Amino acid sequence: MTAPPFALFSAQREASVRKKISGSLARFERAQHSLAGGVSTALRRSARPSPLYFKSGKGSRITDVDDNNYIDYTLAWGPLILGHSPEPINQAIAAQLKLGHTFGAQHDLEFEVAELLKKYIPCADRVAFANSGTEIVQVALRLARGATGRKKYLKFEGHYHGWDDSVLISYRPTRAQIESAHGQPIPVGTGQRPNHETVAVEWNDRQMVERAFAEQGHDIAAVVLEPMLCNSSCLPADPGFLQFLRDITTKHGALLIFDEVITGFRLALGGAQQHYGVVPDLATFAKAAGGGLPLSVLAGKAEFMSLIAEGKVVHAGTLNGNPLCLAAAKATIEELAKDNGSVYQQLWANGEKLRNGLEQILRHAGLPVVATAGGPVFHLSFAEHPARTYRETLSANTALYSDFGLALLDEGILALPDGRWYLSTAHTADDIEQTLNAIQRVVEQPI
Ligand SMILES: Cc1ncc(COP(=O)(O)O)c(C=O)c1O
């Protein structure tokens, strides 16, 4: 492969970006003296050339402290399904602000939002609220252990289910880590407590799942998965794989848990379970559920959720179900549900147009681009072959993609460093066209 222009010129791109972001650079330098790492969550540190500081966002656009305006495809790592600062959410929050931020007690928005979720999410006989995706996955796993009396759960390599020790396992291990682990689950950082509860297998590998159940089925309380592997290259399940998981968990008396923190409200109003037509026992939601405010949801079948209702499985939290977040959630769901959810057609059409356009331009420029998934969330990488499993994603050229990201930033396009692209209902055909023109400039006009 001949080296592409933006790889050759990444030093110039970096210099060009640095000139435009002096305000961000100064702030990051200052922040590191008081804030551990200078950022509020570890991944943000990896931004190239430096973490940016933002002052406002509206619709599909975000503006940094140096007044650079970007078309935003990061959407705060997923939550902003309606774009930045949408009026219906602003009004709902403003109205609630006057009435009180939090009561630590019951209020009408709790059952109003619960009823909406029940209406749209196939597995939602009952729901429970918390504040983050990490927390709600823990509630789901505790519920599965409580319901089955078993200790272990099965997860897939490359899937992310939050930062708790119990699930921060075999998430994006390096090749060397995989080789030295000899099939054992791999913790991500130091300080994690020893893990004896996780059975980690490869995504889309039926035989590994069958073997795990044959050997340890009596001990496996649940299978938890991202129904589309958004956290590692947006790898869809192979045809029939989700149904296979539905069947094998039912057969062995284990629960099937869809972690819909990303796919929820994004692939469809009822999440991946609606989109793919496979209904889990429990499902977790966060990100888009709160439209940008901290909210997470456990949705599940009545027979399992009854353990929470009866107080046998503890689910607790001071700020759970607080009215500000639920006001935002209600406004978000009502917006998405308008006209029978017709906004999803636009979301999918725009996403496909963008993905196809990007693929075409980059391929035409001689790059081995691979695009996976589509519509409201998709992934781009530079690789010779499409991947089906996490391990196969390891052959992608991430350094080249990083240079590409830098060039995009220089052209006013903000995208996530890992190759994931998120669309909101606020992105217009004009945004897509401007983005594709910018990519064309990237590949045609080395600076
Ligand atoms: C699929 C999935 N599950 C769980 C989480 C954890 O959610 P949170 O960051 O809200 O704790 C994430 C976060 O990105 C996620 O993508």
C-alpha cells in the first residue's frame, strides 16, 4: 500500500491543529496540577494532539474555547442522540429545575418514564433506575446471581460493561496479553481484585460458548453481551448468533443480558432487541437514555425483576430516579417516539450516506478501509480484511487511523479516536455533505 497523504503529513497537521488550540493546550497544562491526569475519565487523555476544552454545543456542532467549530460525531461518546442542547430537553430540564433537583423520594416522572420504557422496550415488564452504565450492569449481574443461585457469568472478549472489577476483564487485551493469559480472563489495570467469576470467550464463537456451558453451565448465572459489539469496531453478531445465545441460556437456566448502553435508543427506540428481534431476560441502558444527563435503566422480565420488588436483591442509590434526569429522559423518549419513531429512518439514512461516502472516498484514495455496522453508529478502520471477532480487529492500522483523525480535526470534523462514528437526529444532509467534502480535502490536498 502506498502511504496516504495524511500519514505523510501528520507532523504538519499536528502543527496546524496546535496553532488553533492554544486555549485548550493552556487549560490542559493547568488542569493537570489539580485534576488527576487533567481529565475526568481515563480515555479522554488519549486525544490527539491534546484533550480539547469546549464551551458550547448546539445541534450537530460543538465549539471549543478557541472558537473552533466542529461537526461533532463523538456526541459525548454516545449519549446525545438528539444532538447538543436540544430545545425539548432544555425546556423539560428548565421546568423541573424550578420544582426541585432531587427529592430522595417518589414523584410522578418515575412511573411516567417507566411506562414509556415498558411501552417501547420488548423485555421491559418492569424497570429500575440508576445513574451510570457501570452501576446498572452490576444490578443486572446481581439479579442474575440472585435468580439462579449461581456465581459466574460469561462475557465476550472486547465487550465493555463498565469499569467495575467484575467486568473490566478481557476488554481490548493486547496480542501479548492474550498469548500469556493461556485462556484465562485478563484484567485491564492494576488494583483490580482477583476475578473468579468471569468466563471470557470470543465473540461470535458458538463452540466456545457451548464448551463453556458444557463444562461450567451449572455455575453460569448469565451471559452478558453488547448485542452489537460497539466498543470494539462495531462488530455485529453473526446471523443467528443472538438467537443461539437466547436458546443456550434458556436451555441451561441462565439469564440472557443485553448490555444496551450504546445500542439502546440508537439502533431503534426499543434498542437492539427490537432491531434484531431477540428478546433478552434483562437489558441495561444508559448513554442516550438520559439524553445527556446521567441516567441508567435496568429493564427486565417480571419474573426476575420481582426479586427487586420483593427486596431480595438489593438495588439502591441516593440519586436514583432523580427528577432532573427523568425529565430529560421523558423528553428524549417522547421526541424519538414522535410520528411512530419516523426520525429513525432519517437517522439510518444519514448514517448510511455518511458511511458509504467515507468508504468510497477513502477507498478511491487507495486506502484499505473497512466499515462495519451502519446508520446511527458505525466504525471505520484501515485493515486488509473485515473482522468478526475482537482478535481479528488487532490487525487494523491504528496509527494510520490516528493520523486520519488528526487531519479530520484540522478540517473541523470531530470523531472518536477508536474509529466509532455516532450520528444524532440533529445531523443534516448538509452536515454529511460538508463532512464528505472535508474528507475529500484530506485525501487530495496534503498540507
Ligand atoms: C456497552 C457499555 N456498557 C457499559 C458502559 C458503562 O457505562 P458508564 O460509562 O455510564 O458507566 C459503557 C460505557 O461506555 C458501554 O459502552
